[in-house]
Amino acid sequence: MADIIQLLPDHVANQIAAGEVVQRPASVVKELLENAIDAKATSITLLIKDAGKTLVQVTDNGIGMSVTDARLSFERHATSKIKSAEDLFNLHTKGFRGEALASIAAIAHVELKTKTENSEIGTHLTIEGSKVISQDPAVVPKGTTISVKNLFYNIPARRNFLKSNSVETRHIIDEFHRVALAHPSVAFQMLHNGSDVFNLPSSNSRQRIVNIFGSKTNEKLVPVSEETEILKIEGFVLKPEFGKKSRGEQFFFVNDRFIKSPYLHHAVASAFEGLVKNDIHPGYFLFLEVDPHSIDINIHPTKTEIKFDDEHSIYAMLRATVKHSLGQFNIAPVLDFERDKGFDTPYDYSKKQPTVPSIEVDRDFNPFKEKPKQGNINFPFKREQSASWESLYVGLKDETAAISGLEDIEFESEEVTGSLFGNSEAETGQITFQLQNKYIVSPLKNGMMIIHQNLAHQRILYEELLKNITVKEAVSQQLLFPLQLHFSKPDVEIIEKIREQLEHTGFIFSEMKEETIEISGIPVLILESHVVNLLNQLVHDIKEEVPDSGFSQNDKLAKSMAASMAIKTGVSLNKEEREHLINQLFACKEPSVSPNNKLVFTTLDANDIDKKFI
Ligand code: ADP
Ligand code: MG
């Protein structure tokens, strides 16, 4: 048989790779703005035509490029920002992959004008579908202008896939906000079809937020500031009363890079606990600074997630800092973390004469400065953890005389150890406890099982939902007062499209028009307060095609709903809840993997444990 493998020509390879980097005009905006920031520009102008479908142009006054660099910048893996793999762990720039310009040039008509400070004359280069059309000297100011025209002109399928102008513009504005918020000292301008959308002078971060979101924002901001050895936090949260039902003003920046982090969002949301209703999302603009060595920027070009080495400590600090700020600015009484839970609800309260409670506000309370040695320890978890352990012991004591005096047990004796495991299962039913509000640990006859609570619950919900959607037998809980929810018009259209499937899960829509949806019944599986969240997440997932396309619509819907409904990491579960979850999990068809194929539980047997003591 003849050889059949061929290397793809560069322009085809580029086109394929471009699909990864450039999904829509907003991706071009992000890459070009970030390049301008990396080029140390102090003033950046973004010009858009037809939601970026016809033109995206970014002009900066940064360092510019030499003649050779101008040409090289469009080669794949051409970057001035890193030299070796080690540099990946010490990033101070936005870019590092060297593939944005190559990708963009593969699928659009691109024009580059650039000049460095010291050269007399600049460069004008045009490139179409990865082919250089012309490169000439040109008289241009210092800095760089890149114009990207007719995006996806050579991939009609991609072009047709673009959403309406209003949706694409919204994506562009989102990207613009993220970069502009992260760099308040840089002046930004944005024009769409010739008219001014934003004109943001160089300023501090508070002014930048106000300039973007309107003058009324100023009085809503509560400053947040903290510095410890591993983390610096600056920024603002919005006062609780300005939280919104739909997600909106939630911004995390890590080392000036916008990131999404449901985990850190949870930390902030939990600091607002008791101050906002369950279905309200607090707004925030938080700038975190960490040692670049301690994070791992996602290698995927369009992902906004990053990994922290010490996620738990960051969670704890963030939560405590936001709580502290809310207290310090008189928004909430500061809770004393050290205080015992029981202290708040004395059980002989009923016998006492009621008195007006006085609120204790400790404005100087600072968890980090007062307890420097505890600094990077996750103390807000501590209480929960010890409580779980306590309840484990309480359970043991109640149940078996053999263990009533734990100190008396001779652990060297294999027999006793054996009976310890045996007893706990046979006589006490399931003893379970929670680890870091993330895992449920349950002893087995010969070891223990560690279950990831969030993934386990996703599996349970996914199977239940999928059954409902396909077999159509879900039960609804009727709402006494129908929920009136407001969405953007395109979002309502999306919900309209999946209306039938949603109804199979138990939703009852009494009205759906323009920008309003009225719901009079919801699935029994969810709380009324979670509905907005759930629908927002669904719409988002459908727009962004999460999980990957290729699955059936029903499957995607069930996955997405399960993901947003499942108990999150960080939520503490009581004994009944833990046991219920375990029982439900093992009633599933495939308990061992989550809907997205992640491991749900693992076991550790006595042998594994024995090995640790050798
Ligand atoms: P990356 O940003 O990952 O390095 P890009 O493809 O975005 O990759 O850019 C390639 C190179 O082109 C950059 O490393 C930089 O040297 C140069 N470059 C791109 N945009 C600009 C700009 N606006 N000003 C100066 N140099 C730029
Ligand atoms: Mg770049």
C-alpha cells in the first residue's frame, strides 16, 4: 500500500489551530488588547465595526516592533515573552503562547502598522489567510495598530455560527471591561460604528470602576485590602443591597489577569452570608496578587481558570478579608471566628428575660494580623473540621462500649484494630465525616472510602434529570407565587428553545415573552432560590457549548443542570445529608464517575494505611 500520511500545509494547520484561539470577534479583541498591554502602552483605542464582524482594530502607543519582528510576529509560536519552559512559571505578561497573531492572520484580513521608539520609519504589513500580501516601509507614529477585517472570511461555517450583533458586542464589551479594569492607569477608548462607547482616562482603580459602570457605583463600593505573606488582596465589593439576581459585576483578577473561579466566588459569597438572600450574587472587583510561581496559568488559550498551589488558604483569606471589610465599614457585625458555635444559641435562653441584643462590632479585628502564626492556615475551615471529628467520636462513644475509652485501645494489636473497623460498620451503621467541606469519608470494613461531595451529587442529579428529560415523568412543586424573572431577549430565546426539556424536568412556565419569564412550578429537586442561578448557568453553558458539543442536547442539559444544582465544595453537610448522599450515589447506575468523567470516589484500604506506618 502506498504511503498516505502527509504533513498539512502551514495555512491549513494554522486555520485548524486558529479555531482554538479565535471563537468570535471578542477573542480577537482580547488578544489585541492584551498585546497592547504587554507592549507597555499607556493609551489604547479599540475600534469596532458591526460587532467586530467587519473590523476589530486596536491602536496602542507601546514599544512597537522592528521590521523583522513585525514579520515574525505572525509566525506560530513566535513570542518575545518567554524563552524557556521555566518562564511559564514566572509570567509577568498576558501573552506567552505566541499564537494569537498567527491564528488571527489565518482566518482574516490583517493589517499591521508599527514603529519602535528609535526607528525613523515604521512598517506596514498586510496578510491574508496566513499569506503575506505586502510589507512596506511607512510613516507611522510610535506604537502599533492592528486591524482585523472580515473575520472567518475563509471559514463560512464559522462565520455563520456567529451570534447576533448585540450578543457579539456584549462579548466584546465583557473583554474590554476585563482588560480595562485590570489596568486602570492605562487610558482606554472604545468606539463602535463610529460612536464613542467608552472613554476611560488614566486613573486609579476606583475611578476606573466608576467610569465604566456609572457614577452611582461610587457609593456602592466597599474597599477591601489585605496583605499576607502569600497573598495580597485589593479592590472592592458592592454593598450587599446592590447584589443582583443575575450574575453581573463579579471580577477576580490574579496578577492583573482576569480569571473565573467558582471556588473563590464561593469564598466571597459566603462572606456575605446572612447579608443577602440566597439567590443574590454579591458584586465584587477583587485584585489578587500572588507569587507567579505559586500559580499555574491554564495552558489552554481561551480558558480563564488558573490553579493555585494553595487554594484552601486563599479561599480562607479571601473570605475572612471580605467579611472583615464588610464589618469595618459598618455593613455587618464582625463575627468572631474563634467563638464557639454554641455560644450564639444558649439553650437555656427561653428561661431568661428577653433583652435587646447588643451587636458586637470589632472594627479592628483582623484575622491575619492578630494571629500571625496562623497566617496561611485555613482557619475558617478549622471549626467545621473539628466539629466533624467530634461528631465522629461522639458517634463512636454512643455506639460501642469497646471504644468508650479510646485511650485504652491497644493499637498495636491487630485484633483490636480489626474490630474497630468491623464494629463501626456492623453496629453503628455508617459513620461518616466531612473533610474540608469537600469530601465525605466513610469507613469500610477494611479501610475507608473518600467521596467527592460535589461530583457525587452531580452524578446523582444527572441520572435523575436525564431520566426525567427522556422518560418525562418529573414531578413539579407548584409555587404559591409565580416567579417573575428577567433575562435579556436573546437569553429568553435560548430558554424558549429548551422549554420542552425543562418542562420534563418539572419546570412549569406560565409565560415567556420578550425579556420576562414567569415560572409557576419547579422541579422537586431544586430550591426556589436556586432557579435564577440555574437558568443563568444553563443559558451560559448553551451559549458557550459547555460541556463539549457532540453530546445530545438532553445530555448536555442534564449535565449542565446537574453541575449547577449539585452541592458545592465548601458546603458543610450534616450526618443525615452525608448518609443520604452516599445512599443515593450507590443507587446510581455509574456511581464511580461524574457526568464529565471525573473520579467520584476512591478507597484507601488498611494495607495502604499500614504502608504509611512502615
Ligand atoms: P504572544 O502575545 O503570546 O507573545 P502574539 O501572537 O499575541 O503572541 O504576539 C506575538 C509577538 O508579537 C509578541 O510576543 C510581541 O513580541 C509582538 N507583538 C504583538 N502585538 C504587539 C504590539 N501591540 N506591540 C508590540 N509588539 C507586539
Ligand atoms: Mg498575545
